Amino acid sequence: MGKQGFDGPIERVTPYSWRIPRRYREGMRVDGIIYADQRLIAGLKADQAPEQVANVAHLPGIQVASLAMPDIHWGYGFPIGGVCATDPDEGGVISPGGVGYDINCGVRLVRSSLTEADVRPHLKQLVNALFEQIPTGVGRSGSYRFERDELRRLMADGVPYLRRRGLVTEHDLEHTEARGRLDGAEPRWVSDRALDRGADQCGTLGSGNHFLEVQVVDEIVDAEAAAVMGLRLGQVCVMIHSGSRGLGYQVCDDALTTLRGVPERYGIQLPDRQLACAPVNSPAGERYIGAMRAAANFAWCNRQLLMWQAREVFADVFGRSWATLDMQLIYDVAHNIAKFEEHVVNGQNKGVWVHRKGATRAFPPGHPEVPAAYQAIGQPVIIPGDMGRASWVLVGQPGSMAHTFGTTCHGAGRALSRTAAVKRAEGRRIDTELEKSGIIARARSWKGLAEEQPDAYKDVDVVVDVVHQAGLSKRVARMRPIGVIKG
């Protein structure tokens, strides 16, 4: 988190968007646009994340604006919640800082036929079983291990590779962004060190803000869209948040090492070394893109295997098959990724590289990349909040295509740094506090819960209201947590 506030100009554009004008800093190629309301903007001015929005505006080939979602906070190079599109035909670049270290960190939501009344008597047993059987925490190994050649095939093929092990259904594929596979992945450009780190981590939750939550639908805002997704009041769902684990981190770290000196070689001047980048159509740019896509495919496989294990735990605890429990995937969406997409820019169709760093795709009804089941309502958007309050599912809206390259926020966004959160938790038992409010939490350490306590995050209802009112995505249903496992 930034230690100093932002003292540059922030001009109100609409009740839900604010501009950092291009004139603010020499070298800015476009304005910065931050989506927020009056409730959020004061907190943003106290952080340095808006400075990062201005920094991103310096990138070659950037289109329209350097964008930030209402969950914006300080990140590496780009702010978390940062979005930008670059045009390779105009010297556009690819920047690992615009994807993040945890490549294709994302969220998936699984429904069930169970109600809170069904689950509440077995909640402790269920959460304990999830915690015991699903690997969580730093460096934890999983029950799925892939030899090096298998791992390369998995990174090339993505989730469809898991079919040969009977660990994915056609429904799962249809309800995963990009069917769980980015074309053009190049596992040969993933280092041996990254492969070693990923060999036994596919199907593991990890640490930090990653989680698996048992949730209850407690509010339906859009009954039609909820019905299409199979959501109803009182229903128990499972939300999974994880990414590419140590493999993705290593891919990013390797790329940043490779990119040292590359911007200067192409005459690119950057206000922050953390924005290290390369032209899309350069050897260094192509190498990162191929490795990033491979890590993204690994991450989709990771969440697929986490879901499969959760299904098995539910089946054991409730004595019925997961299919009988209707534990079907509603959707899986990435929020740390760069993708080549077609967008209308200043009235022209363009192919651009959309960087979404802590930001979620939000394609509207009728978009060709929206699954057939959701063509009438738009792509599901999954916005986790914090483990003490709530999360939301929304659907993409036409406003996202008009204003944000088909993008909305990805979560509540941190309000406190991890250090500040730990300090605030001194002398407290976060797990006991949560249990008093009906939430059973299990984690590998006291610090893990302290860093992720509810106070560490913005109010997700406020953040979601901004993207709803701004027309980027529309609220469908709210889910409150009743059980959570973390690293």
C-alpha cells in the first residue's frame, strides 16, 4: 500500500467516475479514469494508487484511458484494479505488471441443492473436512502430481487436459472463461524453476487472500438472471479463489528479469521501473505472452481440481454424490490476465491487448464469448468480498464494452495493508469473532486470518454499487459466508 497520499488533480466526470487529466504529468498519453463514488474517493486520495493510474497512462500504444475499478489499491507497477488496452499496430506493449504475479488468479462459483438448514447442523464437520482434505497454505503439496512432460501438456491444453483423468465434465468446460484454455500457450518458455514449483501445486489453495468459502444466497436482486444461473434464496454455494500458485509467480519473476533493459532498447521511457514492458510484436513480448498463457491454463486447472476436491468432500459429508447434490459450476472468471480481444475504439474495430490486473471480464448479453446458457443475461461476474460480510454475483452490461474494454471490478479491494491488518488484530481471535457471527473459519495460522480480517477490506456492497450504477455490471445475487478455509 502507498505510504503517501496522491496530491494530483482528480476531476469528477460522473457520480461514479473521476479523471486524472493527461496534463497532470508530462509523458501521459491518455487520461486516467477511476471508477468510484463520493464514499470511496476520499480513501483513494490518501493512497498512491492513483499515481500508478497516471504511470500506466505512459505506456506506448495505450488506448482511450488508463482505467481503474472501485476496488483499486496499491500494486506492483499497475494498481490492483488497473485496466489498460494497448494496440500492437501502434507500438503497443505487454507488461507483466498489468497482469500480476499470480497469473490468472480468479474465482469460480458452484451452486448446490442444499439449503442453509441442511448444512448448518454439519457445518463444523464440513469445514473441518474441507480444511483437512484440500491443501492450503504456502508451499503445500497436493494429491495431484504431474511429471514434467504431463505438466507441459496441461499448460498447453488447459482444463480439457484433465478429461483424460476424468476430472472435468463438459458442463464445467462450458461454464469456464475461454473453456479453461488460452490458445497460443508456450510451455517451452516456462522455466525449469517454474515447472518444479508447479509440479505438485495443481489442486492446492495457497495462502494470502485465497480461500474456499461455503456461502448462502441471502438476497436476490435480479430474479430472471438468478433463475438462469440456478440461484435461489437460502441456497448453499461454494466460492473458490485461487490462481497459478508458485508456477505463475515464477513466470512473472522470470519475465521481469528478462525485461530488464528491454524498454530502453526500444526507446520506451517509463516513470516506474515496475512497468517493465516489451512491444507485443517483439521476441521478449512474444515470449512473455506464451509463458503467461501457459500459466493461465495451469491456474484454470488448479481451480478445476480444487472444485473437484470440494465436490468429493460434500459427497462424503452428506452421503450423496456431488451430481445428486447439483454441485454444478455457475462460472469461473479470471482477474489477473492479459488477453487479445476485439473492441470498438473511437468508432473503429481494433484488436487490442487488454490487461486486467485485479479486474474481471464483464461481457454483456449477446457477446460471442458469453456461454450459450448466459447469452440472454450476460456473462456472470463473481465479486468476492470478505470472509465476514458478503460476496456478489453480477452479469456484464453493455456499458462495460462502451467504457472499460468489457471490464468490471474483481473484489472489495483492500482498505488496510497486511501489516496494518495484523497490527489491528493484536490481542484478538479473528476465528472466535467470526464464529460468534455464525461463520466457521479454519486457517493455517493466526496471522493468515489477521491479514484477511473483514476490517482489512472495503465494504463490497459499496464497491459493487459503483459498477452497478456505472452500467459496467448488474447485481444479481448476494451471498454471505458461513464457512471458510484459508492458508
